[in-house]
Amino acid sequence: MLFIAFITIWNFSYEKGMEEGYVPVLEESPNNSYIPAERGVFERSEFALEYSSMPVDKNHERSLDSYYDNRAYHGAPPSIPHPIKEEKSLGGNTCLQCHQNGGFVERLNAYAPVSPHPEMVNCRQCHVAQNSNTLFKPANLAQVHAPKVGVNNAMIGTPPMIPHQIQMRENCLACHAGPAAPKEIRVTHPERVNCRQCHLPTDRIVSEITPFTRTNSHKNE
């Protein structure tokens, strides 16, 4: 009896040991909020120590105001504030030459912001050139206010939470470290590469965001 019990327990343990070392997600529900692409946090980990020892260029710092002014609304892709080399050029040929790893651009007297998603080479699909000479038709888009800095901690003394969606912005160091990072959100410890170990998302999950509905302004006329 003891021998049979030993064989049974050993066989069960052996079968368990041969299973994959993860728990599969069987189904998704509105109560489940999974963090997309955590591996994206580590994409620029090789630059972490350089960011930590890099001196701050006070004469060419970007501010958070200029960071938001370059967007049509909070959460929108930044527009292109400089002349474009070729109308049909793709990211690998032009954009990523400056925006993949950043660096100082003497012609523009500024540091080039680093793209958090350099693998998406069709940059012009989302990023459009600034043009203030055209006429805009008024719309009824609701104004979305940008999150404030320093007020999104879960508790006093805890690490700040992530106040924005993470999709296409998984690479934290691309925006929060280096000379092109806005001074208000530049992290003080870029050498701690695993940002998501302490900083958690606080924004609503995508399933809670209702579809945008455009009202008909002429229905009462």
C-alpha cells in the first residue's frame, strides 16, 4: 500500500513538473485589466546608466507646457514642429535617424525626443506636420485635461502612479529620461530599469471608455 501510494504521488509530482511555468488566461472579463507589453519597459535598458550619469543641459530643457502644446489634445500623437524632408518618407529613412536614440540637433537648437515605439516605422500615419495657416471648423470635442504632476500618488510617500494609457507608450525611459525628457517628469533614477515594478497604472481600462458620440447641431433647426 505504501509503495502504491509512493508511485501515485511521485507520478502526480512528475506530471506537474512537466507543465508550463505560467498560468494561462482562459477568458477576459471587464474585471480583468492586463498590462500590455511589459517587455517594452526594458527596450532602452542599455541607456539607463548613461541617462543616470548624463549632466542636465539647462539651456535646452523641454518643459511640460511645450510638451503638451505640441499635441492637438491630451493623449494625441505629437505633431511635427519642423520641416519634413520628403512627403512620402517613412520612419526608417528619416524620422528614426533623429528620434530613435535622440541627440542634439544644431539646426533646430534642441534635443530630439525619443520615440517609445521605433518599431512602427510608418510615423506619418499618426504624426502630422504643424500647419497654422489653414482654417479649422469648430467641433464639439470635449476638452481633456492633462494629468497634474505630483498629485497622483496612491498614498503619501508611495511611488507616483502612471496617469495615462500604456498602449504604444510602454517604453518609460523614452519620455521620462534623457536630455529631451520634460524637466517636470524626468525621472531621478533611470538606472532602476524595471519601472513597472513600483509604478502602477491608475487610468481607466479601455473597456470603461465609452465610444465618442457626435451630436447633431442642426437637428433643432
